[in-house]
Amino acid sequence: MKKYLRFLTLFLLCFTMTMGQYVTAKAAGLSITYSGQTYDYTNKQLSVVCGGKKVDLKKTPGILEDGYGLLPYDVFQNSSLGVTVTYASKKKTITYQYAKQKVVLTLNSNVMKVNGKSQKMPIVPRLVRYNAAKVTKPLVPSRNVAEALGLDYSYDSKTATISMKQKKGMNVTAPEDTKSGLSITYNGKTYNYNRKQLSVICGGESVDLKKNPGILEDGYALLPYTVFQQEGLDVKATYQPKKKTLTFQYGKQKVVVTLNSNTMKVNSSTKTLPVTPKLVKYNNTGVTKPLVPSRSVAEALGLDYYYDSKTATISIGQKSSNQSGAENNSSDKNDQSSETTGRKVKYDGKVVTITKRDVTIKTEGVIVKTAMPGIILNNTSMLPAYNTFNKNKYLGSTYKYNAKKQQVTITGNGNKIVLTLGKKTALLNGKSISLAEPAWLMTNLENNKNYCMIPGQSVAEALGYVYIWDNSNVVSMINKSDNSKEPTEDETTEEPTTEEPTTEEPTTEQPSTGDQNSSKPSDLKEFDISIPRPSSKVKWSDCEVEDDYHNRRFIITLPANYSSFYNKNKISYNTSGLVQSVVVTTDSQQNTQIIITTKIIQALAYKETADSWMLGIKDPTDLYDKVIVLDAGHGGSDTGSTSSKYGVIEKNVALNIIKKTQKYFANDSDLKVYYTRLEDSQNGITYGDGVSTTTVSVINRAQFANDIAADLFISVHCNSVDYESARGTEVLYSSKNTAVTESGLTSKKFADIAFPYLLNAVGSTKRSVKDSPNLIVCKSTKMPAILLETAFLSNKQDADILKDENKLDDIAKSIYDMVHATFDQYPADR
């Protein structure tokens, strides 16, 4: 019996130990350590095949971070790839050499050097310790390295296997022009181009670009200018090498671009190009061609333009003049309205393929150009509300969208209509009316952007406009009166009425000092203030303009004493508007100052004439395409968190970062930044400066942003806890902030976009995006809002980062980058 008990005890002990080991192993997964923290990695462990043979990575498998593969750096030393790899541990650099391609990475930096040129990576290389194997290796973003070297790279998500090999017909001893796909030279430098090579279809026919394919630069397509000479386009395209100009003529549209200049002339107006035209030599074929930003040129000419990213194919064609469709009464069985566009839209939780042609929109005979055309839905012509009615100078209409209430408000002809998304009724001057189709917030799946679409006839006629449906040409025409005219060719190519008015010389100049966005040129039709010019030699650009928005003032400083002039020549202004007062005085340098005080925070538009400066007082969102508020946390009597041990005070760090953002935003003419504070104390904002508590201080910051009706709100802070081990970067948002912009941006989406920019700039441990529902400054704002917890001042490594001026500058630049990335994905749609 004793033997039996001993056997049973031994059996149970072994079973328990075995089970304990099993449970522990299952829970632990892969234990790895990097950036001072240990993680239980439970995601897919990546295997690798190089040149058709599996690489032994049992001890050091690849891992996934944010969906991107990180592999041990020496995987690329596999003999089948022919890559030379060196790791300099002191410099923390990894260098890859393949033929003439040289790629250099630095640990914990998202910048990769490819033949000396910087490229950004989505994640950083890092030194990782595999704790079970007791092996430490640098891991690198494998796809970025492989594609920069010109290797073939693929990932099988089912088997979690990465495959790499030399490209077909390539090896390390190949001639230079075959080493990395496409070798091109421009502006005196040679580049190995490894991105998509673009093909083109013009007028339905493929264009032969084998010797000189189109390329992508910063996401914008550059095509040989000769593409526009194709017969199917009827465009006259000429190149003058001596002048370095390219001229495109289509009907009465004339477009002129200049090599290496981002300015494009369209008839008599000037536009800015996203990338510059350039003279490119294709080294593989010896062909040299001027390349131009194709979308900009095509759309300026009035041509149809479409890019299929899957096939890297650009289609350019003349706009169709024989489209058709109907609103409510389509009955012509022989028209072409049965032809499908294949355009897919998503609304009300479903994806719908539009089975009729796009609708052209005209107001008073002038075509309204839109990113999203009108569509026929359930036999109703649905029009994009913003482009059709917002500040339409022909109709005198206005448009506003309330994301919280999901309501569209349009005014015109003394009437006001309010539509609620998804409802087939609307309020016209407070009374309920029926609609042919509800208003919908639709996603155009071609560009994944949202548009508020409304039933055109129902809305136009409710507002008292004349609505005409041209069934044969698929045109919705909206006129103020019934004497509609046939537009001239000049009018049909006019710029969209929703764009900022063009300016006349010399109003395009900005003040040489002060806030670059303290005022904005505008072709004012109405003005609030008229200031006589002391002399034709005194230009607006000679004046210093300060937007003292916390005190609701604009201070215009003229470069001399003109007191006697203004005693004789009075400044006139609209006393019934938002101007509270206009005062002329002199500063300590005896320069004249004109101080304009407004009743609420406003923006300043100006127009310079021969003898006057005409000023308009406007809502910031009426004058600027994008408006944001940047908040330096705490301030005044509220220090925020402090660390006497490491010498860091939160309010000072936050202010330092915010002030460093100024130089990055200074030249964005279409973006206006309002700062809650640019000093330690700000009356009405910081605790102790007319503010009774820290809670009131936070509420006031949110209200400041709400009063301005900003598009985005960002608050900058530092983190702190009672123990030293915690470190890293977080971005917080409040799920109680339910604001959704018309393009679909929420606080959560904003935080997701911002996080990688901040994380890479700080260079500390990756924490996460977190929902903090009761975070007052974020939940009380009426626009997408986030709070940046940059790093922990209670941790020595993080505190060192917060004391490093270069690092703080990097963080400031990341704020600029995250703002632009957000607006790129979710436009403000004004």
C-alpha cells in the first residue's frame, strides 16, 4: 500500500509539473525584450524563404508590429540574395549593399537612407532580445529594406511566410541599368526607382510607354508630357527647351508649366502644383523626356482623369457630352441612362453600384466642378451639397453641416431648409416638407472620401430656385430665375465656386513679419472696414499685422508715423457688424498702429486697391480651409506634473513643444492655427489668470476651440506616475466626444493617425492609443480632439528626452506631420 501511495504521489507530482510547464509555455508565447521592456509576443511568428529555400529562424523568428514584418537583419546575408550586410553596434547602424544600391538604417529611427536619400519607414528597426534562446538581434522592417534594394518580396499571411529573391534577370554582377528596375536621372542626380511604373490609356487606347513609363513622386503621378498629344484627347502640347516651359491647349483652356517650378498658369490664374515638372532621363533606354504632374494638368484642361492603383494605370479622356439619367421621371427607354458607370458608393450600411451615368451640375449655366459628381439614385438626381450650394456666388446660397445632429442646413433666396441624414422629410422655414429621397452621407469607394448627397430638385425648388433637368445630357441645372442661358466655353471651364477667390496684385504678398496667417488676401465683394492708404508706396506687405485673438484684436502697424494723415482721412467701418471699435495710435517707435477690436474671435481678410485697404471680418472657418487649436497643457499657477529629481516641469515642456510648432505652420496659407497659450500665463485660459480652478481652465480651453469652430484640437502633456519604471508614449481621446466631420473623421481615428508620428518622434516605449472618456478637454470639444502624452517625466530615460531640445523639435514637427496626414485622409471639406 505504501508503495502504491508513493507511486501515486510521484505520478501526480510529475503530472502537475508537466501541466504547469504546458500552461506556462502556452501563456508566454514568445518572450522578447526591447527598449527596456519585456513583452509576451502572441502574434504570428514569421518564417522566411530566400531564393526558394527556408531560412532557419527557430530561435529568432520574425515578428509583426502594427501589421509590418520585422526580421533579423542578417536574413539578408543569405547567399541566394547576394546582399552584403554590416552591423555597426557602436553607431547603431545597419548597412546593406546590393549592386549599386546602398541602404542604411539606424536603430530606433524611422528614417532610412537609400543611396543617400532619406525615406521614411512605418516602424523603426530595433534591438530585440529573444529571452528563451538568450539571443539578441537587430530587427529591421523587411519589406522596406527588400524593396529599397530592388529584391522581389512577398508575404503569405496564411502561412506567415515572407519570401525574398533576386528579381528575374537580375544578379549582383548585372549591368547598372538592370540592377534596380528603373534607373532615372534628373536635376543632376541618378536614382534607382523601385515603385510602380505607370501605364496610360488615352481616349480608350493604350499609350506605348515601355521606354519611358510614368513614375510616382510623393504619391503624385508624373507622366511624359507627350501623353497629352494622343489623338483621343485633342490637346496641343508643346515643349520649349530654352524657356523650359510646356504649354497645353485644349479648347479655350491654356495651361503652362515650367520645369522645376511648382507654379502652373491656367489661362490668367496661377495655381500651385503638388510636385514639380522635371526633365528625366531613363538610363535603361537613353530616352530623355519632360515629365509633368498629370492629374493637375488634365483637370486644369477639363479632361476626365482616373487612376487605378491596383493596375497602376492612368486613364485620361475628354469629358462625355452625352450623358443621361433622370430625376423622378426618367421615361425615355431609348436614351443612354441604362449604361452603367460602375461607380460604387456606400451609405446607410450598404454598398451600391450606381447603374446610371454621372450627373453634371450647372448653376446659372456654369458647370460646378466637383470631386464627387452628381449620381442617379432611385431615379433621383443626388447632388453633393457642399459643392453645389456652399457660398455659391451665382445662387447666393450657403451650406452648413452639423455632424453631431447629422443635419444639413442650406439657405438661399431668403429661405432655409434643414435636412436630417436618412430622413425623407425636411424643415423648410420651420415647416415639414417631403423629399424625393433622403439626404445621405455617402462614401465614394473610388477615393474613400465622404460626401453629403442631397436630392437636387427637392432642395432647389424648396428654396425657390428654378430647377431644370436635361435628360439627354444628364445635367441638373439650378438657376435663380427662369431666364436660363446656354454657357459659353469660357464659363463651362470656370473654376469651382467653392474655392478661395483668386487675388490680384499685389495682394498675394504676405506681411514680412509677425504671424504669417494673421490676415489673408481675398477678392472681397463686401467689406467691413475701409482704411485709406497714406501713400501708394505703402503696401499691405509693408505692414506688420498681429492677430491678438485672445483679446479679439487685430493690430496693424505701419512703418512710419501717419497720425496727421489719419486725422484728416478717417477710417470707416460697419458699426452694425462684428467690429466693436477701430482706434489709431502710435507705438513706442512712433509707428502708426491701427487697432481693430471685434465682438468675438474673427479672421481678417484684405484687399488692396489703389487708395485703400478693404478689410473683411469673417469667421475663421469661412476664410481658411483648415483651422486647428493647439493647447500647451497647464500653465500659470498650474505646473502640471513635476520632477525635482530630473528637473522637468510639465507646463514648461508642453509650452516649449507648442512654441516650436510655430515655425512649421508659419507658411501654411490655407491653415490657421490658434494657440491656447504661447506664454506661461494666458488670461482666461490658465489657472490663476482670471480662472478660479484647474477644471475651469480645462473647460475654457475646450470652449475656446468651440467658439472658433476649429476642425481639430490637440493638447500636449507629459505623463507621470509614482514609480520610475513606467515610460513611453500614449495618445488619449474621449469616446464621449461624438463629433464626426463630414469626411468621417472621429477622435479615435484622429488618435490612430497621430500615434505613430508622435511615437517615432519621441523614440520611447510604445504604449498605445487609449480611450479616456472623462478627459474634460477632449470630451468637451465639438470637434475631433486628442491629448498627447509625450513621455514620462518620472522616468530618467524619458526625462532626458523631455530635456533634449532636438527631441522637442522632433515632437513639434510630428504634430505638424500628424495634422497634415489627418487632413490628407479626412479633408475639412470647406
